Amino acid sequence: IPHKSSKIADHLTISVGVATAVPERGSQPETLVAAADQALYEAKNNGRNQVCSAGIHSE
């Protein structure tokens, strides 16, 4: 997407972090949000303009 008014780049990019989990008794939503946030920063740190995912696995 062109972004002519930006001082950083002439186009818009999108970085996305996604997390999945099978909810179990006692699981906390904050854990899922933290995993998605970590995946987002992984996408940004790996050059942006990409989707990174994380899965939460129970033991």
C-alpha cells in the first residue's frame, strides 16, 4: 500500500502475531495474549511485513 506522507517508508507494511491454544480448566487469557504479543515482535524483528504464529501446548 503506498504511503507517500510517511517519513519512514513510501509504502505500508503489516506485521501480525497470532497465537492459538486449546483452552483448559484454569488457563488464563493473559497467557494467550502474551504469546500473540511475542509472535508480533518476532515478526517485527524478522524484517516486518509478515505473520508469525505461536502455539500454547499443555503438558
